[in-house]
Amino acid sequence: MTQRRWVVEVGFRPGLTDSPGANTKREIEDTGFKGVEEVRSLRTYILEGEVDEKGVARLCDELLADPVSDWFVYDGSWERMGDVLMGLGYGSFKGWAARVALLPGVTDATGESVRRTAAVLGVNGLEAARTAATYLLRGELAREAVEALCWRVLANPIIQSWEYRLVEAG
């Protein structure tokens, strides 16, 4: 089997309250930023190793997503973010996706727990697991405003990095 990198995006099912997203929107407003109409949050897992699609699906079903409240999509690369949003049931979306992750060398306890638990579940070959948070920002925002949001609200620049891009779905 060959080395593979899987990106798993987990979000709340449509119609359910996205409390982390609502809390982030309040933080944005409290900081004085204008123009953000909605924030949705996704839990992101980056899985690397000799794990096939069946193993990734099992991790999603049994570990990474709650079957009642969550939807998930794996192989959610930036290039396919529009497809990811459609797969997660978000329907039409035009806005920014910002992904915040720990810098290399910063301990990712959740990622390490995912790696260890994969072996317990019988999903062998997972060599590394990292976590990130992806924020979907809807509203009239310029690139500079998104950069400032990442720097001041979404990330801790001492221990986290971020990337963002304009996304359209539907």
C-alpha cells in the first residue's frame, strides 16, 4: 500500500446549532470586525500513512464523527472545498474558508489520540494524525480582513498557522 494523505472535514448536520461557529461569530463581533454574517465551524483531521479508504471511513464512523449530529467528508482538500461543503449538506455557499492548525513541533494531543485509537480499532498504518479547525465565513470580506481575522481572532500566531481561500459551492 502507498503512503496517502487524507483530509477529513466534520461538521454539524444542517438544522443543528453550530455552537462553536456561533461563539466564534460573537468573538469576531466583540473584536469590532464588521461584515461577517455567519460563521460555520468544521473539525479537520489530517491523516497520513498507509491507510486505505475503508480504514478512513471506519475512523470517521467510529471515532471522528457523531452519527447523530455530524456529517463528514474525507479527502477534503482545498481544491475540492466546494465539493466538501456540498457533501456536508451546506448547499450554496459563497465566502471564505480559513483553516487554523498547530505549527510543526507543537504537541497535538488530539491528533496523537486519534493515531493511537486507530490502532485499537484495527485501522493499521496510520503514521500521523493532526487536527485543525476550519471556519466558513460568509459575508462581505476582503482578503485583508480575512487575514486580520485569522491573526487577531481565529488563531494564536505563537503556536498556530493559518491558510484561507475564497470558496463557492452550489
